[in-house]
Amino acid sequence: MKLSIVIPMYGVEKYIEKCLLSCINQESACLGVDYEIICVNDGTKDKSAVLARSIADKHEGIIVIDQENGGLSAARNTGTAAAKGEYIWYVDSDDYIEPGSLARILPKLKDEVDILQLHYRLVYENGSPSKDVIDCAPVGAFTGREITEQGGLATPAQFSVLRSKYLKENGFKFLKGIYHEDMEYKPRVFYLADKIVFDDGISYNYLQREGTIMSTFRPKRIYDLMVVVNNLLDFSHKHVDDAYRPKWTNYVAGPLSQMLYLAYRSKDKRVLEDTKQFVKENPDCCYVFTCSRSKLLRALGYISKILGGNLFAVYGILYKLRY
């Protein structure tokens, strides 16, 4: 079995049939032989699992695993543990893959490629025109360190096909119980890779829904971003070589900036105080901003260093000016 497609499911009865059929109706790729589909029912309360089973009953190579609700990370980890494929592709259940994409992808999963990076299309539930996203796609094979020098990889896990053995040997798992799990997972995974190659076509349709976690405010998001920043900084100190640290640290600037923005947006005194304390206890935060590809964040980082490291206050001034 070359590939396992892992599809977590929770509250997606509106989307799951389209997702599954897109994975089934693939030219020149034999379900049950070349690839399998693992649906993980993460304790959904709607008809998602029922719909998935009705489709699975008609096709060899599809299994549905039930578990108590544990979140996206737990569902992905469950699917990974059950996977028989040499490679794993995490497909979200409200998204869908392109016809013929597996015929192009499967032959590239060879020679111990750790990561095959994919291109994707943004599709909008509100009917806005879709948009193809073709990131930098150099020809050849590269290490994670070389890719770091070239700007890194897009953060969503869905845009990468990952070698199972590589994940297991390095103990890579999604951190359970947090939002923004891909921010914590993907920078670690691509940096340690020995061989990364790029696909040359659009494979993934990434649905942009209204009212998702990225468009709504929850205090938990702020505290989870603190966890992400802490874990990435810890990984950096343990694994990232000095020569690559500035460019790799750009991946910490995103969650740090989002954490500060959400804290000020919340206007919650306790959240603001906790965020202020977090930044104060993490002197690396100023350094993180100086490594950002954003000119504005870099400027904030250097200004904060000049002012004695008070990044929280400096960001607050920017927030008040902009919002």
C-alpha cells in the first residue's frame, strides 16, 4: 500500500460525501491497492459517520474508525496509527482533492522522499471566485534546512504528503487539545526532513468557510498560541542549527503576532495580563519578531529591543493605531 488518506470527521455531514467521492474517483489509481482511505469519526453528533459508512460499504479500501471526541489532532493521530500506507495525506473532511491528482502524486512517492509538497486551490463557500495558489516549487530534492533557506513550506498539514516511517522515527504527532495545531506541527516536520520534493499541479481544494476557528474569537486560542510559541522555541533551541535559526524562526513570528493581536482584541483584563506575563517571561519574543519576513514585525522587534524588550507594550501601540 503506497498511500493512506486520513480524513478526520466532526460535524461535516454537509461536506463529507463530496470529500470522499473526490478521493474515490481517481484515474489510474486503484483504491484498496494503491491507496486506502481512513475516516476517523471524532465523536460527531451529526450524520457524518453514517454517510461515510454508507460509502465505505460500497468500496474496498475504506475504513471508518470511531472514537470519543478529542479534536482534530487526536483524530489525525488515530488515523496515522491505523495507516498501512508508506505515505500519509491528511485531507480535511470539508475539503476535496482534484480529479487525477493521485495518478500524478503516487509515482513521486519513491526513493525515500520524506515530504511531497502540494499546490492547492482556495475555494469559497460564499461563491467568490476560486484562487490557485502555486507556492515556490523548485525542481529537485532538498533537505529541510535547504527549504528553510528558500522560505520554508506552507503551514497547513493538508498540503503535504508525508512518509510514515519518517514521522514514526522522529516521533512526530499532532499536539492534542489545541487550536492552531498545524502551526506547532509543520515547522518541526519539514525542518528535519532529509528529502523534500514538489508536485507540479493543483491537487487540493481548500474550502474557505464562514464562522470557522480562524474567523471567530475564543480566549482559548490565545492560550493555545502560547503553547505553540513555547514548543517551537523549545524545538529551535534543541534542533535548529544556528545558521538556519533566523529564517526558521519566522515560523514562530506568525503565532506570536496572532497571540498578541487576539489578546488586545479581546479587551479581557485577565487575558491581557496573562499575555503580558508570557511575553515578559520569554525574552526570545523580541528576537522572534526580528526574524519575521514581515517588515512591520521586524521593526517592532528591533524597537522593542531598543526599549528594553517591552514587546507587549510596543505591539499595543501599533494595535491602537491600526485598529
